Amino acid sequence: MSVISDGENATRLLEDEFLQRILNELREDYKNRIMQTQRGDQELRDEIYFDFQAIKRFEEKLKTYRDRKSFLKKRVI
């Protein structure tokens, strides 16, 4: 795949309402789960935290691909 097509796919995913709704639901689920943990349950809290961070990394990776496309297009112009 090319930088352009990767960027277009990333943009499409970032703008997809269904995907965004799922990601928002996951974020809320993780927030609720962490609030329900016991004070001493550090292992579970760490697991939930890393799951939450995975969503963030996923979105950041998509934004990186989108931005690469924009940067490449500006260089070509």
C-alpha cells in the first residue's frame, strides 16, 4: 500500500461513526471498570489501564497515517 492509500484508509476509519461509537463505548467501559476495582487490586487496574491505552495508541496510529498523507501531498504541491 502507498502512503496516500494508507492515509485515505486511516481518514475513513477516523471518520467512521460506527467505529468511533465502539471506541467510545470501550473507553466508557474501561472507565467504569477501573472505578469498580478494589483499592488493593493493582494488577486488575494495570490491565484495564493498558487496555485503555491500547485504544489511544490505535487512534494515534491512524492519525499518524492520515497526517503522513497530508504531509506528502503538501510536499508534492
